[in-house]
Amino acid sequence: VYRTFYPDWPDGLKEKLFDTPPHAILFTSASTVKGLSHNLTADEIKQISADAKIFSLGPMVSGTLIKQGFEVTRQADPHDLPGLVSAVLDDSLEPIGPLRR
């Protein structure tokens, strides 16, 4: 039996996050999704994730993300940390269209 504890962020961390919003956010468990909600309001989460790609470790995490209003960019397959890294790399290597000169 375990209990999940969500620590409060240190002073200034939230401001730094908004100064340089992430390009990608990786979630490894449903608890990490809930932990974000502990420190940010729903509006802040929408703002910080608006331009970010959202990566999930597996189906349970993706389900929690969807319930929280996130659009999952990719889900790891296999559902482990190497699979999550592969999902990020695969997404970053996808063609973005023809190069313009």
C-alpha cells in the first residue's frame, strides 16, 4: 500500500515554466497528470500545454490525460520508458512537409 504525495512547487518555478513553455510534456503515470493539477489551475494547464506535444506512457495514463482535457500526441508502445523515449523520437523525426527555399 502506498500513498501519493504531491509536493508544492518552490517559489518561482511556475513563473519560469511560463517564461519558457515546453515543446513537449511527458507523463509516466496517472499520478503525474494529477500532480500537475495540484500546482496549476485548469486555465494555467491549458495555457502551458497549448503548443506542447503530449506524450503518454500507456493506456491508463492516456485515459487520465483525456479526462483532464489533454489531447495525447503519442502513446508509448511498448508501455515503458524506452517506449516513451521512442515515441518522442519518432514524433520528432516525422516529416513536416516539403522544405521551402
